Amino acid sequence: MSRMQMRGVVAGAVLAGLTVAGCGYDNKGVYNPNPPVNAEVVTATGDLTAGLAQFRALLGGAANTTAGEQQTGRREINWDGVGAALLNVNTFPGDQFNRVVPRGQIFTTPGTGFRVSDIALFDLEPSDSTQFRAFSPPKIFVAAGSPIIDVTFRVAGSETNATVAGFGVVFSDVDLAGSASLEFFDANGVSLKQVAAPVRSDATGHSFAGAVFDQALVARVRITAGQAAVAAGVKDISAGGTSDLVATDDFIAGEPHPIQ
């Protein structure tokens, strides 16, 4: 059975197919100029164990941690290695997980910066500490000044622009349908797919959304995490506010391959 034929029943996960045009690497690092290109979408809420296992299996290989292109595998970020000097401030470097930690991901935002929190954003709004639970405790990630995070890819540890076969995010506290999503773009800026994260289904508050393509087509992913930015004095809709505020935790990407 091929990887894209894996359609077992996964508790809490929803899978769907998409056909698009393009070219690139398959998940074994083999370049095909005219590939059949499909994508598998995985979403999950509540207990994410089965959904994440399915997503990692679709990407294939191990979680790579060394610099340089690897022919198989994936790159994962869980924020928990971020040191104290970069915590709870809006100045977390957008290139930290390429320049310092070789994961091949660069973050930008139309907002003012990025924040990694180990106190559930309590310092911005005390009620947030009951809203945003880390999936891999204790740290979570948000953009400052905007709910939007754009992720582009590099060959890990280098400045070489790259594409990946798939990308997924764990979200924390999605209260409203459609408030958190991913949009995938190719190297020409063409939108390939949009995936909405499901609404939280239990007290842990975790949701997952991701997509894996047959080829490494994805040059950029736009993450929309909520309806507004998490900010000082701004409450989540479930705590009396007017907008659904959402944080993120683990990012899982395919191995970045240089753009041809």
C-alpha cells in the first residue's frame, strides 16, 4: 500500500484528498518534473495522539535535527528548548529555528513580533492562563500584534530557499469554527489548499490541522491563529472578550528541499 493510500480509521482525525498541479521532490527526496500531485489533510481535536501519528507517518522518516538537507524525514518545533532570555517578550527572533536551531523554518508576521510564553500568556492577561494549555508543556507560541504567522522554508541551517511536502500545527483553544487555519502556497505564490483547525472538544483545548502533499510543493504556509492578536488586557471570547484568541504549540514540517 502506498503512503497516499493510507486511509485507516483514525479517532479524532479527518482525512480528505486534493489534486493540484506542480513539480518537486517526493517524500524520499526524488525529483520528478511531472508528478501526480495529491495531498492528504489531517485534522484532530481532543486527544491528538492518533492524528499526529497519522500525520507523521504520511511525512515518513525520522525527526531530523542536524543542519543540511536530508533525503527523508521531517522537522519539528515544540518551543521547549527556548532559553529564558527569549521568553515572555515580543522579540523572539523569526529566524531562530533556522539560524540557531536547524529546523529550516523562518517566521514573519504583519504584526510586530513573536512571543514564546512559559506562563500561558498570564503576564498579558491573567484569564489567558486558563485558556491556553501547552500541548508539549510548558511553552506556547504566538505572534504579537497580529493573529497571522507566515512560515517559509530553508534548507535547514542555510539561506537556501526550500519547499516541503507537508506542514501541520497544534493549536490551543480554538473556540469558534474557522477562527484558526492553515493556507498552503507554492513557490509562485499560488494557493494550494486551506485547512481549518477543528474547534476544541475537551478541557485540554488542543486541535491539530495539517496537510501532506505527494511532492515538496509548499514554499509558504500562512497560519491564522484566532480572530485577533493575544495582547495585554485582551480577553478570549470564552472569558468575556469579543474575539476568539488562539495560541500555537508544535509545528511539524516535511524535510526542506531546495527549490528547483
